[in-house]
Amino acid sequence: MTVTQRRGSGTGGERRGRDDRRGGQAQEKSNYIERVVAINRVAKVVKGGRRFSFTALVVVGDGDGTVGVGYGKAKEVPAAIAKGVEEAKKHFFVVPRIQGTIPHPVQGEKAAGVVLLRPASPGTGVIAGGSARAVLECAGVHDVLAKSLGSANAINVVHATVAALQGLEQPEDVAKRRGMSVEHVTPAAILRAREAVTS
């Protein structure tokens, strides 16, 4: 009986430890929004036949202006996604936003992908295709109009969307570069929106 009790208590302790670790991982993952955009199976031809592996394109963001894109490759899908998430976290950047939308129209180009982004009024939502939508939602952009003008390949569209978001500028930066006041380079509606947010 003593041995049985000892075994039972040991097993229960291990299980609790595992649950605690899983709980910690779940809590860590919940801080970020993770979207798997595309999973592709690739084959390497060797002497004995083919060796298959998987690639995963992952978008990670906090939903509040920070987003990153990663590309992972591994023998199994979960490992490829995990590698993509780690790479995305290394390439985080901040997206300028005004009242849930972008400050000005912008076009991003990367390889054969071309994406046009335009600001939208509150309540419009994210009008975009699946690949661009994942990046915009993870970045915390709630109202925007997006149109893909180039390649429909998911990787090209995602990187073009990232290039467009990285090309955004705050009104103060544009005014400083042009040597003008913020009121001269920014539409009145955007200024009113910023004042409503700050007040």
C-alpha cells in the first residue's frame, strides 16, 4: 500500500507540473495574436526518394499597433509554425494609426506583390483579402480599404502589405520634413479624430 500511495502521489505531482507548464505557455501565447496565412509542403529529391518538409507563413501582432511576419520550415507542421512565430517576433515594427485607421493612403511593393491601402471612416471594417487581412488585423487596424494590384501569391501579398505599413508616416514627421505646420499637411477630419482620441 505504501508503494502504491507513493507512486500515485508521484504521478499526480508530475501531472500538476505539466499542467502548470502548459498553463504558462497558454498565458504567454495569449499576449499576441497569431495567424497562420499559408502552409506549404515542399519536397527535396534525394538518392533514396523524396524527403518532405513543411513551410509556414505566420503573422504575429498584439492588436495594438505592433506586428511582424515570419517564415518557418521544419519536418512537421507545428514545428514550422513555431519557427515562423519566433521569426515574426524578431521582426516586430510599429504601425502608425489614427482612430483605428491608417494616417494616409499608401502603396507597398515587394517582389511581384503590390498592395494599396486607403484610410476608411469608423465602422467600415477591414476590407481586404485573406492574406492582407491577417496582417492588418494583427496590427490593430480596424477600418481600412485594401486592394491587391499584383501577384495573388500569399507570401508576396503579405510582404507587400508589410512594406505598405512600414511606409506610413505620422503627420508630425511629414510636416517637419516639409518645413510646414501640421495643419497644412493634415486633413481637418484627421486632426479632429486625433483630438477626440486624446481628449
